[in-house]
Amino acid sequence: MPMYAELHDGRRLEFPDGTDPSVIQGTVKKMMAQPEAKPSFEDPGALKAGLISAGRATDQVVKGAQQAWYAATGNQQGLDRLSEEVADNEAAYKPLADARPIATGIGGAAPALALFPFTGGTSLLKAGISAATPSLLSYGTPEERLKRGAMDGAFGATGAAAGKLLSRVLKPAGAAAPAVSDEVLEAAARIGYKPTPAQITQSPFLGNLENFFAKNPGSSGAMQNVAKGNQTALNTAGARAMGEASSDLGEGTFAAAKSRIGGEFDRLSAVTKPQLGDDFLTALGQIDAANKARGPFANKGVDGLIDKGLDLAAQGNVTGKAYKEIRTELANQAQTAFRGGDATTGQAYKSVVSALDDAAKNSLSKTDRGAWDVARKQWGAYKTMTKGNVAEAGDLSAARVASSMRRGSDGLRTGAAQGDLADVARIGEAFKGVQNPNSGNLVNQLAYQNMFGPFMMAGNKAASAAYLSPLGTKYFSKGLADIGPVGNGLLGRAGLQLGVPAGRGLLGAE
């Protein structure tokens, strides 16, 4: 009859009947020194390992719900059975986790990623909640759940923060920064205005960075030089629009422009001899037809203006002096009508003035016609800037120029407005200042009153120089890649997905 010997790990050895006990003892000792060979592990590959891990993590949440139900209903038998299932599953899963730690780690964060659309976004707090929730709901004791949830929440928030940081590196202005149009940049280039990255991108983040540079020792000088150069460009463009060569828009510049343009008009008026022919009569006919179309609401003042215009046309040619006097009177009448609320009559007077101007221009030589157009354009710029009160202490306000031009016509909106003043107005509309520009300045200044102050100032100087360099301006304005808001969100999700397994791996936690 066979003889048997059982080892401590449950293995059973069989020996022939009559085997010497010393042989049995030697065999047992030898077998005890050689543990039972484990079944070989079959690697399913990274993709399948990730899917298996995702399924396992989801199953852990399901089992956590079962555990809570069994505990609430007092089902101890169910709790014991569930504990055995979890132990068996973990034992089977461990070889896969050891063989594929990265794939299983990423797959294990799948439940957190599934929650991201509901609790995620770009908020680090919500990203932490997304990462912590599955661990808080998974199988385990209350202490284990809280510990895992706290760790995973911190890991998830850290990963999302890393994703946001990477997004900021790719595009410092931010994924949703509303950059100004190419037309605005072209207008700036035409007048020599050099916009900063914050102005180009309209990014609050870069605006605050530039505000820091402008308000702190070491970097404030560089920012002041940029601002001064741009102000000079605006002043020079405003003066040039009036035909002046100056970088100071003080009273002297405006007075010089008014005197020179007025003198040019006097010269041209002296040599013109307007012939009030068919074009002038056609203009009068259009005004008359528009007035008669109003029927019983026709304006008698317009009728009187038409009669005067016809009498003037009957003279044929008028002298330059007569033209100037008549034009002045018509322009005054137009202003009086507008101020009195009679826009119909006012517009009619303006139309007659325009027709009279065209007749005066057409009677000039080709050279003088060109001079006439230039003088009228310069006078228009002068009127826009003086009526809009756009200059203060010799400096031109681009925003006020834009406001003044918008009140005058819609050319700025449609793109019809051209020239130096239109370019200044486009800059005034596009480039806005930073909110709360002095916020925290006192605290910042106090921070430099210590032994580290010189080093901090040197750092500010180097940082501002790099920021304002051609390469720095290009990088901070355009970035390395325009991933857009969608790409920004995906980076946040990727950070969450990778943050949990990376954190667990660093701590050696499961």
C-alpha cells in the first residue's frame, strides 16, 4: 500500500510501501526547498492590458456599491463572498500589473476620465474631484477609500495642472486668446507702431505680465521705452495726417497746420474760376427731386436754396473770391440748420457746397487739383482731431481718434477709411489696456527692499529683454502650436489620465 507525505503548502507526495523513512525525510526536505512552480503568465499586450485594467477599475466601483448595499442590509454572507472574489481578482490581476505597469495604470484611470465631462473642465478642483470619486466609491474599508481618494484627487489635480502648463508653453497667450486681425497689425506697421504680445493676443495673462514688467525695478525702463516709442509713432502719424512733421501734437502743431492748410485754400481759391455747368445743375436737380418726393412734407427752405442755386448757375462762371464767400455762407447755413434740428435743410446745403467744391476743383490745373485733394484731406484730419479733443499734453490718444472717426462716418467699420489717421484709429479700437494696472504695486516695491533686491532686478531686466526681443515677441504672440480650446481641454484630460497612475507609481501605491 502506498505511503504519503503532505508538505506545508498542501502538496502531497506518494512513496512505495516499505520506503526507508530517511529517504522520505530527505525527499520532503528537498521538495520544501523547491516551491511549486507557478503557471506561466501570458502577456496580452499594452492595449489589451489597458482595457483589462479599465474593466477591473470599473468592476471595483461596482463591487464598492455591492459592499455598501450588503453592509446596509446586514448581509454578512454577501460581504464574505465579495471579499473572496476581490482577493481572487487581485491575485489574478497582479501579474498583469507587474508586467504592464504603464498600460494598466492608464487604464485604471478610465472611470475618472468618464466623470470628467460632468465634473472636469479646466478647473483643478474639479479635476481632483473627477480623479478622487472612483476611489471613494471602490471596494475597501472606509479608511482605504479615503486614503485612495485623497491620493488620487491630488494626483489628478496635479496631472491636470501639468496639462494646463503644457498648453501654456505651447501657446503662452492661452488657447482662447482673441488675437487682433492682420489688418490692425498692418496698420500698426505702416505708422511704425510696435505692438506688444499682450496687445497682439489680447491675453489677460500676458497683460498682467507686461504690467508686472512695467511696474517693477529692472524691467520698467524697457517697457517705458516701448510705450514711448509707440506714443511717438502715434503723434507723428497724427501730425503727418495734417501735413505736419512733428512728434508733438501740442497747440503749436495744430496752429501751424491750420495756418498752412488755410493758406493753401486761399491760394487755390484765388486761382479757381468755378464754371457752374451741367454737373452743378445735376446736383441741384437731385436735391430738388428728393425734396419734391416728400409731397406735402417738402421743405420750403430747400426750395429757396434751389432757387438761389439756379440764379448762381445762370451766371456761368464765378470768381474765386465769390466762390469762397458763397461757400462760407452755405456752410454756415448748413450748420445753423443742423443745430436747429432741421437735418433735411442742413443736408441740402451740404450737398450744394459739395457740388460747388467739385466745380471749383474741376476748374483748376492738374497740379492744383492734386494740391486741392491733399489740402481737403489734411483739413479733414485737422477737424477730426480738434473736434474730438484727441490730444492731451502733446500726446495723441488712439482711442479718442477712433471715437471721433466713428462719429463722423462708417468708413472705419467698412475699411473705406484710409491714411495715417485711419491707421491710428484702428490701433485705438484694437489695443486695450490692462485692468487694475497698479494692483499689488506697493507690495512688489517692498519686496525689493532687501539683500536679494539687486538679483531680483537683474532677473526682471533679463526677463523683459527676452520677452521684448524679436524671438520673444514672436513666441509669446503666436506660440509653438495653436491647439485651440479643444486641444486645451484634451491636454487637461490627458493630464488627469496620466496624473493618477504616475502618482501611484511614484509612491508605489495601488
